[in-house]
Amino acid sequence: MNKLLLIVLTASTISTFSQTEKQDISTIIKAERRAAQSRMNYRVNPNTTDYDVKYHRMEWVVDPEVSPAAIAGEVTTYWEALGPMSTITFDLADNMNVTQVLQRSNSLSYTLANNELVITLPTTQSTGVLDSLSITYDGVPISTGFDSFESSTHNGIPIIWTLSEPYGSRDWWPCKQDLNDKADSIDIYVMHPQFYNGTEEYKTASNGILKSEIVTGANKTTHWKHKYPIPAYLIAIAVTNYSVYDNLAYEGTAEEFPITNYVYPENLSSAQNSTPVTVDIIELYGNLFEMYPYADEKYGHAQFGWGGGMEHTTMSFMGSLSRRLIAHELAHQWFGDKITCGSWEDIWLNEGFATYCEGLTIEGLDGDDDFKNWRNTKVNYITGLPGGSVFCVDTINLTEANSIFDYRLSYSKGSMILHQLRYKLEDPDFFQGIKNYLADPELAFGYVKTAQLQTHLQDQSGLNLDEYFADWFMGEGYPSYDIEWSQSGNSIFITVDQTQSHSSVSFFEMPLPIKLIDTDDVEHWLRLENTSNGQLFTENIGYTVSTLEFDPNTELISRNNSVTLSNTNLEITNILAFPNPVIDQITIATANGILLESSTLFNAVGQLVLQQNASQPTIDFRGMPSGIFILQVSTNKGIIYRTLIKE
């Protein structure tokens, strides 16, 4: 779900985007910030943790022509007790009117206060027992900060739609809306007038499979059925005079399934030109990850009254049908719907993945150059400010709610954290790790935390990613690199210094992409495992380097990097370092006119051991382990490197 309409970007950060990019982003980032602000005191409801929702049957009556928008109906819920229960609590807004609660034709007593519907059960329900009840209610939902349940018009025609992320479900139906339970299946029945003004026929868009549309007198009842686990915030309806048509994914194969589009009649022609790309994207994601998770039901789009979109399971509600928005909301069917973030702290598992899939769509449909440009734009935006963590404290107060749906962090930096992981692990392990994550039976159609994604990527790659997630998910900021290099014969020496934009991270360990261009204009690539500041890399090469470029394809989140060629006009015979091999200490001597400025010693893996100024022409090796060391000698005439052996 995405809108930037309510997000205020600073001039310094938004200026990194073109005008087209700014307009496109405004249809991608959503107004969850506004929604979260209004629900800033909502945490996991401890009063709804004693049962497991199994099924909802939702029977609603709505009329798009009535303003303000109202709803009436009955919600039947089946649940299993997780402990002895004498009452059951549902989330429901105080302004709704509950008229009856029935259990097997018996009326139950209840109270509605503090946005909780508390129902007294006739007897104590034992652990593991399945039971059900039906709640009859009505009212005019008050959308708490976001359009949880709204009506408006398009081209003069009324429309009702819902959008419940993060905590808007309770505004319009009795539910359990925390990120810790999903209904295993749902049936949705929506009754509404058949026609507007006697000519425009209303249709209902919703989750799952369209089972029936039955006309009774002047009314129509539409039945949708969804057979997969679904959280409350992804259940949705929209009613207006839709035109409906299908595109087909995997057309002509055994995997064929419909992409059903509910669009405004006035937009039918343009929509029919825009939505076919969904087929290409859904098949691209199928190759990268796995088959679309709800292929035995459908995927679909339904236009609604916002400029962005919302990834309701099997039916994304769309304010526009741009390719970028299609790619983003479709990606959520895997990342957000099939596997849902287990707390708002981990919202990047929804939004970072969906945003990265925008980039993967560009890579798959447009090519590497356009994908590189996408990454470059993202990094420029991310590094426009020095701090900010992708980890979000769950909704407690207004300030923290603002950070949950931060486009720079949860979306953009989240997406580039994934790209860096792809570079770090390399494609085979990265994509297989994601496939394993999606296929994990403990996670599939359930909830997930960041640590579980980390585990899958570690298990696949064999790498320990503790520091990576500590730095990039929990930590703030980004690195800046100063690269200094020189060549002597067939050896190239590269020293890497790093500074951090925020004090929360002392050092970002990352493999570094280095492009070397030789004197024949041939490209060569190095991958340097940078694990410490001031690290020296020595590479044996068989060509003369004319140019060194650092991360030219923007694989990393970094900014203000520099590359410097050291002065190499220095004869090695003018510098002595003896004795070699070393027993206790060495002495550095220079010829006349050459002044020692500093000496730096690195171990065999390029880690800085010590650094001394000109007043210390000797280096004490006592206490150092035996092995190979690299000595960097800096003088007023340039720099040379000597290989030393400690016995």
C-alpha cells in the first residue's frame, strides 16, 4: 500500500528526483503515516490473545449513494480457545452500534467500550475447543485518520471502498486486527442496490473467488470466497459501477489464471492498455521467487478513491495503473500478504521488498542500465540525510508512528538493504534464500520477523549476517569511502578508509566492487572484502592500470566517496627496510632528498597493524606473530610498498 501524498519531503532530499520521479513516488508511498498517527496508542491488544481466529463469514449491507457512508450487517466468527475463556473480545470502534450477539440462537450479553466489544460466553470455553458466534451491528464508520471506510464519486458516480492498514479494520467491522493472527478462510457477502439511477450497474470487488451475484428485487448480493489465511487489515470491499475484464497469466498453460480488473467505465480504454504488463511482471516474479501464491483464485485490480494503492490479498486497490504501482502492489502478494510482517517494527519486510521488486521489474523488463539508474536514485535519496534506522519502534506515539512508514527508510533504504544482500551473497544464494524464506511452512501464510529472513539467507549462503543486520537494519546512516591506490610492477595496492555518517555504527563491513581499466581500455573487476578501517589490499595483476573506479554500478549505499592515485615516481632502491626476514625490529632508511613522512604496517589480510610518523624510523616486531606483512612507506616523493617476513 503506497502513497506519498501525505508525506512531506525536505527540499534537499526530494531534489534528487526528477519531476517525473516525484510525481511517480506520490502515487507509490501511501498514507499509512497518517493512519498510524491516529492510532498511535494502539499496541497488541492483550485482551484478544486468548483465541485463534479460524473463519469469518461477513454479511454486509451498503449503499454507495448514502452519505456519510454507512454499513450494516452480521459477522460470524469461528475461533479456537488458546486457554480457558469466559469472555471473548473483538476490536470494534465505540461509535458502532451492536444490536445482537447470537450463539446457536442464544443471545449473549456484551459491552462496547474503549474500542473493545467484550462478549460474555454462556460457559467457560476449554482450551482447544472450537466455537462460533454472530455479531449483528450497524453504524457510520469514522475513519480514524485514514479512509478505513469511505464514499466519494468518480465521474459523478458514487463509490464505497475500504482501506484498513494498519489499524482501521475495527472502524467498520468487529475483528481481531493485531499482527499475530490470521483467519484461515473468509466468505464475504455484500448487498447493495443493483443500479445507480436505473442504468449504472453496481459491482463489488473483494478478496478471493467471485462465487455469485444474485439479484433480489432492486438489490444485488455479491459473494466472494477466499480460502487462504488473511489478516484483518487485508480484507476489503469496493462498490461502484465497475467495468470488468480479465488478462490471463501463463495463458495457454496448465498454470493459467485470471488477472481480473475492476475499473471505472470512463477509464476502461486506458486501463486495457495499462494492465497487460501485469502478466509480464507476475511471470517475472514467478521466475525469481515462486508461482503467484493465490493462483487457484485470482489476482486483480480495483480502482478506488486514492492516488496510490493497497495490496488487499488477491485484489489490489489502485488509484492509478502505472507500471510502477502495478509492480509494487503485485509484489506485496508475496511480501506482505502471503508472508506478513509480524510487527510494525518489521514493516520493511513488506515495503522494502515491494520497493525492491519495482527495481527488479526494471531490471527484468528494461535492462541493467535502467536498473542501475534506479539504484543510483535510491542511494542519492537515502543518503540525503545522515541518520535514520530501518528498524521501527512499534506504534507507541506520534513520532515513532511517523518513522514506520518513512519512504526514505522503510521503503528506499529497505530496498537497497536487500540489493546489498544480493551483492554480498551473490545471485544464486540470494534468490534461493528468498525462495526458501517464502516456502518455509512455519512462515508461509503467516507472520515473520527480520531474524527469520536473516536465518534463511545465512542457511543458504553459509555466511554469518549478524553484523550486517546490526549495521544496516538496526543501525543508522551509511559509509563514505576514501580509496587510495598505486601500482608497482604486477602488483596493485589499494588502501580503504571509511567514515560513517552516524555514530550508531562504528564500521560497515561490506564487499567492495572495484573496476580497473587498463591502458588498452579493458575492464577488470575486483571484489574486496573490507572488514576494517585502513585496510590494505594487494592484488597481483598482469596489466597496467590507467583508472580505478569505486562502485561504479551503485551496488552499495554510500556517499561522498573519493579515489586517489598515489605518487609512484619513486625507485624502490631509494628505500631500505632491513633486516628482512625480521626477527625483532626493522629500520627504514631513505636516500638523500627523500624524507620519510610515515610508515604503515598491514598484516597478510590487509588489516592495519600500526602506523608511525617520521620520527619513528624503526618498527618493533616483538610480540607479533610469524608471517607475511606489508609495509607502506610514505615519503615526500611518493609511496612504496615492501613485503616483509616475520620469523
